Amino acid sequence: MIKGYISILIIFAMFGCISLFEEPAKGSISCVGESCSNNTTLLNQQILFANNTSSEEYLSIPLSELSTNIKKYTYVYDGVEIRYFAVLGSDGNTRTAFDACKACFYEKKGYYQEGSDVVCGNCGLHFEIDSLGKDNLGGGCWPVHLESKVQGEHLLINKHALENGKYLFE
């Protein structure tokens, strides 16, 4: 298992996706998206580390990075990788959610996209992207809402809100 993990790290480093000599800082951000910045395909799952700006309170993602395809990000806090995604709805408005739900989070399978839906990797339930962005009042599987706001040409995500979702990924 460890040899496989080390091999994957070496492959990522060869393609310039990560550095083996730098440890992610507390509160660092990366994204898992459609393609690497150098358009390298790697086992059908490409890694891209975003050049996002951040402040003490917010992470900032350029709106130009977003499309109608979900883009996954990771925020490292207290050694825990907190996964979330951002996407544009059919109305052009941003939608953000944790890559987990309160019912299936323990399986750590997150969501993937099929057409205009996100699908739970554990139970297989489909959710329209346009319906994301509100709290689940009914219980059960639902992408956990992650509050965000648009300011100028950036999507801002409150770091405290991300840190409050840490339990979903421990």
C-alpha cells in the first residue's frame, strides 16, 4: 500500500503537479479538476493546483476557472483534507458544496458529475446542479451546503465555514 502511494506521488511530481519537498501549509488549497495546467492526462484523474489568492478570512477562486463542470478543491486544515466543489448552474450563478453529505460521509466517496447532476459515490442518488446551494432540510443524502459569495471576478469561500466541515473528512 505504501509503495503504491509513493509511486503515485512520484508520478505526480514528474508531471509537475506536486512537489515532494514541500509540505502543504495549514489552510492550503489545491484543486482537482478537469486537467492539469500542462494538459497532462494521468490515469483519467487529473490534478491541478490552483493559483488562488486568499486572505485571513476567505479563499478566493477566479470565476474564470469555473464552468458547468464541477471543479473539486481541497483545503487542508489541522492535517485534514477538506474537499469541496464549485460549479456554475445553468443560470450562470455559482454553486458550492462540500464533497460529502451528512448521511454517507463516513464512506469518503464524495460526488461525481453525470450531465447536469452530481451523483453520490456511495448511494448513487442524483442531485441537479441547479438545486445545490441550500441547506438540506429533509435529512438523508445531499451535498452539504458550503456558503460562498461572488465579489468582483472571484468566488469567495469563508475559511471558517470550511473548517466547520472538517468532521465530514476525518
